[in-house]
Amino acid sequence: MGKSIRLAGTYSLKYDFQDNTRLGSARHTRLRSLLDRYADILWEPGSHKYNVTSFIGELDEILLGAEFSAFTDAMMDTLVAGLRQRGNSNATINRKMAALSKLLRKAYKMGDIRSLPEFKRLKEKAGRIRFLEPEEEVRLFAAISEKSDLYGRFCIFLIDTGARLGEGIGLRWQDIQGERVTFWLTKSGRSRSVPLTERASAAVRACERRRRGPFANIVQAQFRAAWNEAKQEVGLGTEPDVVPHILRHTCASRLVQGGIDIRRVQTWLGHQTLQMTMRYAHLASGDLDICVPILERAARGATK
């Protein structure tokens, strides 16, 4: 059984669902069905699972909800082409393909599909990391606090801890011991503890104790909507990188600019690899200023 999808007026891609590379009792299924079956097993509750659900839903949409018993390389080409037509960068496509790969590997292991495609990581460009300047933080946080004191406190907590949205929302009162918090629901699956600044500690103490955690009643979609409204109000509406995740970038940038070594920043953020943290290394370039006098002395000696 084959099927063609027209992605644009000028060309179309064709993929074939038939594959005889693995015999078995695999039945025809679709991506949404696999997600419903394995989402709770593969991903813990939180922002990452929310994103994965959105990613797989989009991929299923590009395939027009097609059913399959084997996921082919041609189908992968269809997805990559479709995502590019929607304006996705290589980095974004890689994230969505990583979620798809995890889901399909589980389905293959359980006998739901007969074969797996080859997953090739696309080359990503090293883009500029946007972070908030102090005066931007003041304006944006003031506008958000006018909409909700809780949202304003949440922003302070996120920017001073570097926590992801899901980590902050998933925080429980028992995870706060003195002036230190422990994040258990993390993207990497590894817990980490960080100390609190004075204002982050005050933001937590001001929250209602009746909830399971200081920010447990925040709904991500509603918080993002308030964020986008405030962003427009303070003149940052045209900047696509000014999203809630910028608070995590800002925390990392301030640590590096303040002279904290990259290894400690890696531990603070909970990055699995140092390479992820190295994106902020250029902000510590001021440390190289001590090299100039050495080179100048050498240059003077060479001219004598």
C-alpha cells in the first residue's frame, strides 16, 4: 500500500508503508495511537511530556494520520520535508525526531511495527543565545506581576534558579529544605539541588501553603499567554527568542559572566553534557584579557 502527499504546488513526496524486513504480528497503527499507548511509560509528567505530545501530534498531522505496520526511511523524508516547509530549523527538527525515535523504538520492541527507519541528526547552526538585560527583566516582570502576583513570583524563581517551567511547576513543599530546593522531575531524569537567592526564597515563601507546591496550580498554557501579553506591552513582541525559556538562559549567562566556571554552571543547570553548557562559554571571554600583556611583551621583545 503506497500513498503520496503533496507538500507544495511544485512537488510531492511518496512513501510506501510496505516493509518485509521483519516478520511478526505487527498490525497497522498510527503515531497518535502509539503515543496514547506509551506516553506515560516513556515520559514523566511535565513540560517535556507536554512538548513531546505536541511534536508527535504534528508529525501525525503531516502524515495525514496514515496507518502503517513499518516506518520507512521514505516516511522520515516526508516528515523532514514537511517540517521544513513549516519553517522549522534543523535544531527544532532534531528535537522532534528525537521524540519520534524514542516512541518508534518502543513500538518496535513491543512488536507494534516491523521495522525502524534510519535516524540522521541534521547539522545545527550555532545561533546567538538571547538573554534578558537587567532593565528588560524589570520591565517584563513588572508587566507580568500586574496580571498575576503568582506569575511574577514564578518568573523570579525561574530566573534565579535556572529551572525549566515543568521543574518549577512540579516543585513540592517537601522538596524545599531551608534555602535549597531539589528538582526531581527533570528533563534528564536526574535530580539536582540548588541554593536559593534571597528574592527567590521570598518568592517561594509568599506562595500559598494549601497547594502541593508553591507553583503547583500554574497552568503552562495560561502562564505563556500572560507572558506573551506582557511581552507585547513592554516592546519585546517582535523578538521570537523572548519566551519563558529565556529565564533559564539568563540565569546561565549571569553565572558565566560573574566568573563561575563552566563545570559548576553545568551542575547548576543539570545539563547531561558539558557541550550543552559550552554555549555560554563565550560570555566569559573577559577572562582572556590577561593574555594581552603577555603577547605585548613578546611583541616588544621581537622588535628589539
